[in-house]
Amino acid sequence: MTPPPAAGDAAPVVLITGCSSGFGRLAAARFARAGYRVFASMRRPDAETGASLRAEAEREGWTLTTPAL
């Protein structure tokens, strides 16, 4: 995966579903690590799995949001 050319609000955006576990969570982390702005959706973003993904994003400096859909 080639890193995107821009950062912050100008960074490419990706929406990934099923991010509470498995491939969805791995994909969210990989895109965020590569510099993408990630919207990581899941059934219950307020549950522990959403909180742990947001905590990881904050620790790593990723631009990642877990919106309520």
C-alpha cells in the first residue's frame, strides 16, 4: 500500500465496516497507519471494542473515527 500524498483533512478517506474485530479492525489499523483518514464503523462503537480501537488510534497518532451509524 502506497502512503497517501496528503495529511490531515486533505488525506484520502476510507470507510470500513465491521471494525470491532477481525479483518475490519485490521484493515482500519492498516489504512490509518498508512496515513488515510479512517471512518471505522461497527454495530456498537460505544462498546469496549470501539473504545480500544480509538485508544490505539490516539496512542499511534492516527486519524480514526468510530461513527455511530
